[in-house]
Amino acid sequence: MTIQPLNQPLEKPLLEAVCETREELPDELRELAIGTEQEVRWVSECLCMNDG
Amino acid sequence: MWVSNYNIYIPLHEKAHYLLVHGYTGAVDCVDAELVRALQECFAKHFNASTLNLPPDVYRLLEKRGYLTELSPEEEIAFVGRLARKIHALQFERTEFWIIPSYNCQLRCKYCFERSVQKRGENRGWLTQKMSTELVDAAFAVISTLQGKDANTRITLYGGEPLLPANRKIVQYIVEQGISLGYRFNAFSNGVDVNLYEDMLGPGRIEQLHITIDGPQSTHDRLRVYKNGKGTFDRITRNIQLALSHEVRVSLRVNVTWDVLACLDELAQLVQQLGWDENPNLRIHCHAIHSNQEYQRAASNSSIRKLEPYVANVLCGDQVSCIDNAKVAWFIYKTGLHERGLGGLWSADLYMASLVDKLLTGKPGCALSAISCGSHGGFYIFDPFGDIYPCDRLVGNPQHRIGVFAPQLGWAENKQIWHERTVYNIPTCQQCQFALYCAGGCAQQALLTSSDLYSPYCADYAQRFETSMLVKYLSTNRCANSAL
């Protein structure tokens, strides 16, 4: 049985920090969780703009 | 330890290997079929993961990347609910504002989703109503109160057609007021009269245009037409050139039907001839005509003949008439068109591609979402009647407005209804492995298909996700591609 990692995911401590913290998340953590606006232009799928 | 409920298994060629993707850690791994069978069986039988009898290093890696979890199935679903709430709060800070100067448009495209609104406007005499300067001031005053910490500083002009000749004066006022407040502008335009706005184009002003063409001239001039049926291809391409000369970034969408796809080579030649493939300010991509549009999407006989060598194999006997983004993306990949570059002309399903890019770029992190789009977050559209809408597909339908911004700001009950349509408020979504990627699907489509905003709209999400993952993985991993 083989497993070959292809990326760097959100690991457990990071996910728990996103999930449990009551304080404002630092920008870096926020971008790790939801991506930057340039990476994922989520505002409207049907009129998705290529902001690249 | 348990097998996670949020594992996504995507078979590679002949199912000897799989892409294993995780629904909330964002992990992506290439695994063999034996491991997939073991994980799926363990999950289906509700066995503890300790029964899997895996090599210790594989077990540890599966746990580290989220495919095995110490949370019980019920605890894991509850955890995803908590995570979704937190993510939703973050997404509310990402505000985005659009302004509609008027609902009018000089074109009568065969498939326009706003046609019913425009017909109503024609019949009742309000189609030509433009936003007043007082409404513009009121919109900017409300925008300043709604700004989130992660706000987009570009305001988007939308319609109808925002850059109509008749709108020039009010658009100039919007742009000047916006610039004085620190904003820059995008516009969704058909491109037909962009030349009349030349003085407003460029960095710091209207700096990005989203323009759509319907393939090369032969198909475009049948679909994107004036009221008198005359085609618009020459005028639009001329204006794209003009915009590029002012350093405007142009996002060019090619609406695709099977007929358009069959003659995209013609467009490719033009793209090269005009030098668009080498212009860094022009981005181009294909997009299947939206599934709810009434326009007949069936291919003509000549297109079927041209596509037949590919359609038969690529679409596995599927009906040619049923085109969607997953099929377009797979078709382009299987026919090798994606390798021809041409400024991205041969890329499709941009929205899904951006998610997959984020997962497979090698940078750490994910792109989790608790909402299917900004309609349930910080996205507000201001129209020429003083109404605020949450969704670009539903503008002009007052039953869907979430508030009014003039003469003073007032919110309707609809605001809460739209803003609370999150993945954690749609019970059937919470257990889905795509929960934090799809997040319930398009609300407007849910309304159309089930009349219930809070029903999920899954459509072909899983297929699109899998196709985009495969195309990205196989395109960038030559070894895997040749081995498979």
C-alpha cells in the first residue's frame, strides 16, 4: 500500500486554531484557510472573473 | 481512530491508482487502489481504523493528512459545522460591491438570463431608467458602512450593459466619486460601446473589463446580436484592442456550445493574429453556456460530424446536446488543445480550476468555503431603483432584494435568509465530503429547481471537481500521465 503526498494541507493544530480561537485570526492564518481573493475569486461563480 | 467521512476518491486511469483528496484539510495524495479499497470498506462497515492493518508509516501519514481522524463520525460532522461557522465569519469580511447604472442593454443575445427582467422593463416603461447622482451618493455612503476588513477595493459596474452610450454621464459620476473615495473599477461589459468610455479606461480608473464573446465571428454573430439581428464581433474585438492599448486588463470569456467548440480553431487563429496570446493583460477562458438558459444547446449536424471522433470517445455516449463545464474541460484535455497555450484559450471551468490550482500549487493552505458564493457573505449589488440585491442572477426581481439604500438604508427579512444560507444550515450538506468546497451550491439554481433557497444544488459538482483535479494532475505530472 502506497501513499504519495502531492501538497501541503492544513494540519490539525492549524485547523483547531481556525475553529476554536475567539480572537481575530491573523491574516496569514485566514489566507491559509480560505485562500486569498486573487487565488479563489469566489464572489460569483457564474460570472467568475479571471483575476489571475 | 476512524476513517474520515470527508475523504474524496478520484480514480485515475483503469483505477490502479487514485487521487485521494480531503474535504477540510485540503490534502491531495496519489494512492494505490488497494489502500482505497481498505479505507472504503473500513468506512462502510463502521470499523475502527486500527483494524486496517496498514504499515505504520502509511497509517501515520493518513492520520497526519486528515484521512484518519480520532473524531467519531458524529464528532467529525460537528467539528465541520464549527469550522464552517468560523469560515463564514471570515468570508463576511471579504466585502464586494457592484453598481448597476441601468438595466438597459443594446443587445439581444439569444440566451440572456436577464431578458425576462428587460421585457418587464420595456412593458412597464422603466428599462431606460438610470441611476441618479443622489442614488450614487447614497450607494457610496452605504458602501462605507458595510466595508469589511478584507474588502475588495475595486467596485464593479454591472447591468444590463453598464457602458451604454446613454449611461456615460452617470458612469463618469460614479467613477469620479469612487476614485475620490479610494476605489478603482471593474466592468462587466458586452464591449460594444467601450470606445465611448476611452477617457475612463486605464489603471486607477476602469482598470479591468470582463467581456464575453461567443466563439469566432461565424458563431458569435449568430448569438450576440443587436435588436435588429446584426452581429457585434468586429466592434467588440476592436474595442478589446482599444482597452488593451490603455493597459486595461481584459478577462475574456468565450461562451461555449458544441457548435462554438467545433470551430474554436478559427478563434485561435485570430487570437494569434492579434497578438492576444502574448499580451499579459488579456486572460481568456472557455465557459459552457449556463444549464438553466433556455437557449437550445444542441449541436448542429455539421458540428457533430466535426466533433464525432472526439465526442464518441470523450463523452462515452453521452448526449451531445448536454454541454457543461466538466465536459468542456475534459474535451479540451483529451484532444490535447490545452497544450497549445494561446493565452489560456484552451482552459475551461475557471471557477473550479482556481480551486484545484489552490489545492495543487504546492503552497500550503486550502480554499475552504462555508458559502457557495458571495451572495451569502459580503456581496452587495446596488441598482438604479435604490434596491440592494445579493445575487447577480436575480437583479431586477424585487422579491429577491435584501434591502434598499435610498432614501435611507433599510434591510428586508430576505437579508437574513440569504446571509444564513450556509453549509451548516443545509442539513443534507453537512455530511457531504464536498461540504467545505461546494458549500451548498448555487442558491439561484436551488430556487429554480426546487423553489427552496435552503435546498442544496449539487448538479454536476462532484464530476466537475473530479475532472478539474484530473486535468490539473495529468497536465502537470508528465510521469504519471505517461505511466497511466
